[in-house]
Amino acid sequence: MFSGDENPGRLSASQSRGIGLSAGIQLADFTYRPLGEGVGELTFNSELLALHLDLGGIEIFSHFGQGLPTPTGNDLSTFNIGANLGNVFPLLIRNKVRLLLPLTLTTDFLRVSRDRARSEFQQSSVQVASGAQVVLNAGVGRMGNGPVLAVKGEPFLGFSYSQGSLFGGSLRGVRGEVTVSGLRITSRLAIRAGYRYQFRAYNIDGLLYDYSLQGHTFLLGVGF
């Protein structure tokens, strides 16, 4: 589904996004979802460090932070690492404009825990997403070299499970991104900048771990 022959009617993710390394911050809001059940002892709203490595068809990402303040007064730590594996399929190709259909498989691990305590949220997940992507190229010639603006939105569904436990459930949400790339520094290096949004809602067995995660991520890096 994500690899195959060199069909000219299909574009790999590396052709549409390039390869790059980016770092930045994520403004994260981790909120307890059940109404009338309190704020949840793992709730936080804070800034996290963000690292993204884009290899074209595979993107590896991580967001993490420690000493995060909470409404209950307990400091938290969080760690998230995952990978997106995907491809894009052309819907409309015009001079310097592409309308694409992305198809993405995501796997990730998210942990949120109280410092020096056993209470923690720890879930691995597998997600399938699809939506739409628009790529605009300001370079010379038909989709030639030059600054590239890519805008993508994808709703997703998935399932979640806790390692070493019978607790599991589902998650759903939406993510979007805006990326500017191709701003050349040298013939081989280019600046890339991006904004990414995600919202995911966990529905885990019982109510204890029914949290939602909303993140606004700002990235700056280099492309190759």
C-alpha cells in the first residue's frame, strides 16, 4: 500500500515534502474528558520540546517535557515518540499546483506520569489517516525548484493499548500541517519551517484514562 513500482501517476512522500530535520516547541493541552469527574490528576497545559526527522515516506517525531505544572499541584513528565508511514496519490496536477490524497499509517507511544509516583498514562497506538493535501510551488518551471508551500489535513481513527496490561481502547482525532520548504541556503541545504496541529481523544476501558491531547507545534529546520 505504501510502496511499489514507479507509476508516474503516483507521487512518493519524499517527492512532495523533501527530507529534513526540524526542532521546535509544542504547546500541549492534556485534558481529562469525562464531564463531572474532576480535572484528572494527569491534566497539564504546557510547552514541550519537539523533534521531527522527515525521511520522505517515513517521519519520526518526538515530544517531551519534565516538571510540568498541573491544576492539582503535582509536577508531571511526558514523553511521546512515533512514526508516520505514508504516501500521496495525485487527484489534480496543474502548473505549480498539486491536489493530493494522503494515506498515512501512524504508530506511537505516549506516557504521562506524576514525578516520583506510580500514577501514569501509558498507551501505544496504531492510527490510520486520510484527507487532502495541497502543494504550491513558486519555483521556475512546472513544479520546479523553489519555495514550496504544503497544506495537509487528515482525520484519523485508531486503537490504543497499554503494554503489559489488558487495558485498551480506541482513539480518534484530526491533524493538520502547514510546511514551507525549499528556501535555499546552499545548493544542497534549504530552510524549512512548519506548523502542525493535532487533536486526539482516547476512549480507554473505564474512565480513568479517557484523556484528550491537543497540540500546536512550531518547527524550524533544514531540508536536504
